Amino acid sequence: MIHAGGTQIDHVDDFRGVIAPPMTSSSKLWPLKRIFGAPTIVGGVVTFGLLSALLGDGFWDMLSWLALALPILLIACYALIKS
């Protein structure tokens, strides 16, 4: 007899749902979104910044500076949080 989180478990099949919820089709994508979501967004913003710097002038230059500053701002925020 095993106790897991206050739940009495008599058989191995009884572990289902106690340690981790069962995987559904929508929850299978959750780890991928969680791991790659933010880097994909930052990469898209930086790509937009590079393209707008190469192809535009004036207003587009300002947008490119803002977009290319995003990774620097994220690193600075992370460093301030961790210190």
C-alpha cells in the first residue's frame, strides 16, 4: 500500500491521475508551447526589426530600433530579477 499526496493507492493503475493528469490531445502541445513560445515570438519580432531596418526609412527605422532592443530589454529585466 502506497500513500501519494494523502491518497491511498493499492495498485499501480491507481497512480493514474494522482501523480500527473492524463494526457489529452490539447495537453500534448502544452509543453511545446511553453518551451518554444516566447523564443518564437522574440525571434519573430527581431526578424521584423531586421527586415524593417533593411527595407524601410524614417518611421520604419524607429520600429526596427524598438524591435531590435527587445532582446536587450528582456536580458536586462531577467538580470534585475535574478539579482
